[in-house]
Amino acid sequence: MTTFVFGHKSPDTDSTCSPLVWAWFLSHHQPGAAEARLLGTPNTEAQFVLKRWGFDEPEHMLDVEDGQPVVIVDTNNPAELPANINRADIRAIIDHHKLVPGIETKNPIEVTIRPLACTATLMWQLMGGHAGHAPESIKGLILSAILSDTLEFRSPTTTDFDRRLAEHLAQDLGIEIPSYAAEMFAAKSDVSRFSDEELLRMDSKEYNVDGVEFRVSVLETVAPQTILSRKDSLVATMPKVAAEDGAQQVLLFVIDILKEEATLLVPNELTRKVAEASFGATVSGDTVVLPGILSRKKQIIPALKVA
Amino acid sequence: MTTFVFGHKSPDTDSTCSPLVWAWFLSHHQPGAAEARLLGTPNTEAQFVLKRWGFDEPEHMLDVEDGQPVVIVDTNNPAELPANINRADIRAIIDHHKLVPGIETKNPIEVTIRPLACTATLMWQLMGGHAGHAPESIKGLILSAILSDTLEFRSPTTTDFDRRLAEHLAQDLGIEIPSYAAEMFAAKSDVSRFSDEELLRMDSKEYNVDGVEFRVSVLETVAPQTILSRKDSLVATMPKVAAEDGAQQVLLFVIDILKEEATLLVPNELTRKVAEASFGATVSGDTVVLPGILSRKKQIIPALKVA
């Protein structure tokens, strides 16, 4: 039975590329052993990366059959996975996020979580000697995932290993990192065709902070004005998205990759309190700039407080 | 701040030895970086092993201070750890049990779980080249943990890697596995001085099966009569232990290591139903023999059903 490898819902570049990398690895000695799947439409950067390295978009999957062999990558959070994930035959978890209660297996399985910037980096480590045999297309996916997750090494999540691996792969592939990363980020910033609801859910995770359920959305961009010019209609759409997703409030951080700062939209008193309590910010208008804030995982989530 | 390394409550040989192994590894380049701790009195086999390889019994620990750096080994189950474990600074988890929801970290940490028979085997893999530099005493602990967890390779949890590593270490140390394992198992079987309550909790884990909370206790022994001759008073003590520990029923499996069979005590209708539904056993008296059943993890827990 073919093993399905997938990342989280609302796939970003890492959650799109890493399943392809691991499916390649699992199928290396046994063709067809594993296939990548996507839990939704990949973002524009991930679509660019697939095309650049010659991959068709993997099949989408909403639910998983009971007993289906699966490998979960780039998340260990059931909220980001099919609702019936615990009825699948989970074979392995490969991730770089904090441990969240929820996944339960009937037997011991392989779980590997490391505080690296990128799942694809961890896969490189796990593949050992096999990694060097990867075709250029797979190496291109790994390079792309690292550049995406580290925002070209700007994010504080970046480890020496992530950076050295990306530089090694770029050299191997004859890729100039600055120009390739600029192409990727331009693709990621090309979001004008998306609705407000789509933007609020594009790169979004739910977290409970002091008993309040938040949807914490980030939009990494080299063109923040594209998004901030739509501020009023984004704010107007927040209550609908929050209600539909069972959250009390959407927090939208527009991450300016090049200026290395985040702008948080502040539509109400709750969000103002969060901005002040979490980041020591002084909020006067309906947005607040948070200098140096680039990483939801490392800088936003650990800091979040309601008061 | 010194990192504390510990396994589960009611420490067996693996949960006693593995913390010492990992504390040695963490302190290898930075003396004093880590120390082993025990969450209770080690069993008689673990005490024998400590003495055999020249270790003092590590300090016991009941609670963990908020923010204390810790590495959790040989479990990922909060029920087997200090109640306030999620307020510690959990740095890593190294384990070979099924994933159970409960531990939550604030940041990404190192989590490594593998379906090996023994935590110490996984540590050998993780230490890479360092492992070969371990002193004889540390190698002795690893060998002992593997022989204990695999019941000298009899348990179906045994992997090729566990067996090959144990054989390699035994050769390296000049140890004859059959005679050393026999000494270990004799020590483990020397339980006559323990009270019924102590026996029921000695190697015991709580599991919820179809909504019923069970304490699933095993006693691995080469002298099953020592325990079975106390059947009546063990059965009489079960309701008290269950009530104190918030379980509905204690299931006691006496594992005959040499005959490779388990005897389940059947004091009531609920336990009879469990025996029949889980193992297809036909129960006539107040015990039932389950041929070939040696492993709680691989054979008992995955099979448990109430009806």
C-alpha cells in the first residue's frame, strides 16, 4: 500500500517540497512506495518552486482513509491535519515545530523533531549518505524550502546547519542565492488576486493564548503595501473568518522580509492589548510596526500574551 | 544550570540506565552539564545492574522546578512523569514508546522516538562516533538495558539492531550474555520482600481502553510461583490500588521469561471479558495462561479491548 507523505494544511513551500523529498527517499529503493500529497492549494511561492524544478503539483487530499499508511511532515499538530488523522496508520513524523498534544499512535513509530529552520534540512540529515544521490530537482526543492523558511537566512530560526546546507546545495546546483530568493519572494508577494478571506487563512495557525483562541496569520512579503493598502477590508473580514474557524480573533502580521519588520493590524481593544503585552509596543493607530519580528514560531508565538 | 535526565516513574532497568548514559554523553565535553535522576526506587534488577557496573543510585526526584532544564527518556507520557512536567524547560525527549498526547513545549525541541526495544539502543545511535568512546561502565549499562527490555532477545520488540548492539557490547566487555542475563533476571525475580501494593505498582502503566481506565501491571520473572502463590492477597489488594490511582481495574500479567508465557490474574467479570476479547482466551478459573505473550508494549496494549 502506497504511503502518503504530507505536511500541514495551507501548504507553504516547506510543506509542499518536503513531502516530495521524503516520498523520493522512501521510493528510492522501492519505486512507488510513497507519494506526496497536499492538504490544500500551495501558496504562490510553492507553486513557483514546483514549476522551477519541474514538478507537477501533487494530488490534493482532504481526508485520510482509516488505516492508510502516512508520514506526517512539517507539523505535529492535529489541528493542521485531516480530522481523522489518528485513525490513519501513522508511520513517522518529521518536524521542526514545538510539540503539541494531540497525535496518538497505537504502536511506537519514528518521530524526529529538531529545532532547525526547515523540515527539508532535517530530512537531509536523516537521509545520511543517500542525500548526496538526490537528483538536482530534489536538491532544488530542499534549497527552496530552506530559503523560504529562513527568509534567506534573515529569520532567527536559521541555524548554521540550515545555512551551510543551503549554500552547499546552491553551489552544487549553480544557483545564485540572492537572485533565486528574490524570485521566490516576488512569487510569494504576488497575492493581489486573493480574496481577503484567502489572505487571512493563507499562512495561519490557531493558538490558544491565556484561554483565548487566536488565528495567528502571517504574510511574508517584499511588497507590504500590496497588503496594507487593503487594511480596511481585511479588518472587516476578520470577524467572519474568526467565527467560521472557531477563533475569537485573527491576528494578521504583515512581515516585510527586506526591512525585517512586522506590521500588526490592530482593529480593536483585544488586539491592542495583545500588541502591548506581548511586544511592549505602544499602539496609537490601527497598525503597529514591530521592528525585527520575522518569525511566528520563534518570536511571535512564544511572546503572545493577552494582558 | 545542570540538566536533569530522567525516565519514567517506577524505574526499570532502561529508565535507570538510560538517564546515566545520556547524562554521561551530555557531560562528555562539558563536565557537570547533566545529571541522572530517578522518579522513584529502581526495581531489583536495576539495583543489581547499578551495583554490577559501579554506579551509586542516582538521586530521587519527585517534582521538577519550574524552568528546570530536563531531558525526558524512555517515556513521552505525562502520566509517568512529574505532574508539573510541562512547566519544566524540556530540552529533549528520547523514547521508544508510542506517542501519547500530553507533553507540550513552548519552542521546538529535539524529539527522537524510534520503534527499538530499548532507549539505550537509540542513544547509541544518537551518540554516533562518541558511543565508541564510552567507558566500560556506560557500555555495561547499555548492554543491561537491552537485555532487560528484550528479555534476552525473547521479546517480539527486539530488533536486529538491539540484538547486534548487545552482542557487540558483550564481546567488547568480555561478558557471556546467557549467564549475565540469568543473573539480571534472578535479581528481577527476587521480589518476595515487596508488599502486594508494591508488586502491583512495580512495573505498571495506566491506559484507557474503550473508556475504562486500567492499571496494566507486568511482573517479568524466572520464578512465577513466587508471585502466583500470593494470588489471593494480590487480588484482594487490587481494588485499593485501583481506587488510589484513579483506575477501575488492575490487570496483573505475570510474565514467565523462560517459558515465554504470561499468566493473567482474573479476579472478576470485567477482567474475564478483557481476557476473552483481547486475547481470545477461554477463562475457566481465576487465572489464564497466555502463551507467547511477553511484551506489554507490543502484545498486550495494542490488543486490549473491554468487549
